[in-house]
Amino acid sequence: MRYESWTTTSSDGKIVRFAYKELADGVAGISAKSDGRFVMIVQRSIRAPLTRKQVEAVFERASFDSRFD
């Protein structure tokens, strides 16, 4: 099972730490943390391992950056 974490800067200049962990049975746990706030999502039935870009896109679609205003 793969685990990966990385830090990036959001479009509005905030530092965001992402993490991705493949779990059993095609489930992946992904998380993002910024300004002391933490969001975690568990996805079922992923078709393939997620890339960093795909993990970041999940939080962008959920308007993750706006939660840290």
C-alpha cells in the first residue's frame, strides 16, 4: 500500500499539505491541511492509483481553498 505526502502553495498563496494513502480493497484516503485546518476524504472503488495532481483536483473541486479564508 502506497503512502505519499507533499506540500504545495495554493493559488491564493496558502501552503497546503496533502497526503494520499492506498488502503485495502480499492479504497484511498486523501487529506489536506492548511492554516491548522484538516480535511480528509475516503474514496471507494478507485480505478487506479491517484496522482498528486488528481488528489489536489479533488480538493479544488470541493472549494477547499475557500474554507481557509
